[in-house]
Amino acid sequence: MDNERLYIKDVSKLLGISENKIRFYEKKGLIKPERTESDYRIFIKDDIVRLQMIIIYRELGFSIADIEDVLKRGVKENILDHFHNQWRIINREIDRLRVMRKEVENTLDSIYESSDSQVSSIILSKMHYLLEERNIRDGWKDKWNFDESAMDYDNLVKDGEGELGIYKEYKKFLSQTYSLTISECKKDNPRILEIGVGTGNLSEYFLKSNIDIIGIDQSREMIKIAKNKYPHFKIRLGEFLKIPYDNKEFDNIVSTYAFHHLNADEKYQSIMEMKRVLKKDGKIIISDLMFHNNYDKNKFCSKLSEEGKRLLEDEYYTIVEELGSMICALSMSIEYIKFDEIKGTIIISNKI
Ligand SMILES: C[S@@+](CC[C@H](N)C(=O)[O-])C[C@H]1O[C@@H](n2cnc3c(N)ncnc32)[C@H](O)[C@@H]1O
């Protein structure tokens, strides 16, 4: 093939795509085959390789504009950005379809069980719930801009305790979370999901012990840093509210310093989402900023300056007692372990 020169019909046969498609890619500027004197297209080896790349990218769902950019720039970091973006697009679609399938199935049963006159109101009530859930799942935004703070994060946890002291005994808190996660797991080779990995400081404990861990984070820049530190660590773009994995895939789910970026409704939805990907006897271990109850929160608040109070209210510290009643509604149980006056760990499991 090295020096071969092929006509469009040969290329079509060789690659199993129509001539029209090849003309379309040419029209879009993705390929530029030479022309003979009689204006026939001639394809050389480089054109064929390029077409093969285009076919693969199309199979993966890339848009024409994305393919153009990938082929033009060809830099690894740019290709990675495109793949991460495509991963996000595909998972959003799967998430949307998964919720739709669940609701269509539930509504089907309700319609069977209802009388003719009840059908419309049954559908309306289900759809109302569906839209509410969708708004919460799609509504979460990174208002803290983690992409921007990613570079400084590891310095911040070393000495940036600030008035609230959230990173006081950071390493001890992480190491304790790791030990709890391992001790809560009955299996020899557990599969762990970490949510909100950031720069991978908790992940390091699992990786050093050769534990099968996958991490997700919503920030591309955080992922870049964690990947530089731990090149073999599997980290993907993903959110608490949209976990890019199938049902019942993980033995345990763990998270540190991330859950307080969700408000109460989002926390509830995210626990349903974690429950979905958790095996039946699996556990969720969340170490984060939290108070046992409002009394403890008010006591802590009373010692803060106005700026301290503002910082505290900028995030959604969990009130364990309030979360507990939500978790009961999901047929799950919760255990709380206090770390200090502002931090703690909750262990959530399915009621057996
Ligand atoms: C304060 S950092 C904590 C990083 C690390 N877990 C640690 O303990 O140092 C919070 C991380 O959670 C991620 N995060 C926040 N909200 C998230 C969400 N809804 N879904 C996924 N990741 C989220 C952020 O992007 C950021 O990387």
C-alpha cells in the first residue's frame, strides 16, 4: 500500500464506507486528496490513515468540528481534552436515558394499576417528580471554580488552615478515612470508587496498597494534577449527581472534603445515585465538614468572626441529624464518627 494510489471506489471498498461519505469528509475539509488531470480523486497512504482516524472518531461520536481540531492540532493534551469532553457528553446522555427508563418502567406499572379516569393524573404526578429530579441533577454548578484553585490546592492543605481550621490534621483525617474504608469492607479485593478526588491525596493510600480504586472529579484541572502525581490512577470526569458507572459496580464509595459542595436536595439525590452504583452490602464512607446537629453548629459559629461566618455559609456543611432522616427514607442507615468540632465521618449502608 505504501506507494499505492487509490481511486475513491477502491477506498470505499477498502474501508467499508460509502463514496458519498468520503466526499462529505472532503467537503468538510477533513481530507484533501489530490486530483488527477481528469479531476479524479487520488488517495495515498496518508489519506487512508487519516480516513481511518476519522471513521474511528465518528464511531466514538465525535462531532465534525472536534475531529477537525483533533486532526489539526494533534497534541496529546488537546486529544485528551477532547476524549474527556466526549466521555462527559456520553455519560450525560446515558444518565438521561437511565432516569427516563426507570420512570417509564415505574409509570407503566402505575398505569396498569389505575382506572381509566386516573391515568392522566398518574402520568402528571410522575412527570412532575421526574422534572424536579432532573432540575436538581442538572442544576449543580461548580461555583467555587476548582479548575482555578487546583494548582494551589496541595499548598493550601499544608498550611492554609484559616479561621475555620478545616485542614487541621488533614493527613490524619485522610489516613483515618482510608483505614475505616478498608475495615468496613469484607472482601479481599474490593472495588472502590472515590468521588471528588481532587489532587489524589486520599487516593494515594489506596494506590500504595494496590487496591482497585477508580476516582471521579468534576474538575479537569484537578484530574490533570492527580494524573501527574499518579499516572496509573484511573480518574475520570464525573459528578456526585451523575456517576459515570453502571449499577452495583462498587464495594465501597469514599469521599473526603467534597460532599459539602452539595446542598441538602443535592445531597439526597447524590446518595440515591451512590446507592445505585453500590453493591447491596457496600458502604459509603464520607469524611467531610459536618456538625452532629444545629446546636453544635451554632456553638461553633458563636466563636467566629463575621468573615468566618460568611465562609461557613458559603458551603453546605452537613448536619448529620438532618441527613439521617433523609437516609432513613432511602432504607439506609447512618453511623457518625466525630473527628473534631467541624469534621467527621459518616458511614452509610443499605438496611439489610
Ligand atoms: C476540597 S477538594 C478535596 C479533594 C480531596 N478529596 C481531598 O480530600 O483533598 C474538593 C474536590 O471535590 C470536587 N467536587 C466538588 N463537588 C463535586 C461534585 N459535585 N462532583 C464531583 N466532584 C466534586 C472538586 O472538583 C474538588 O476536586
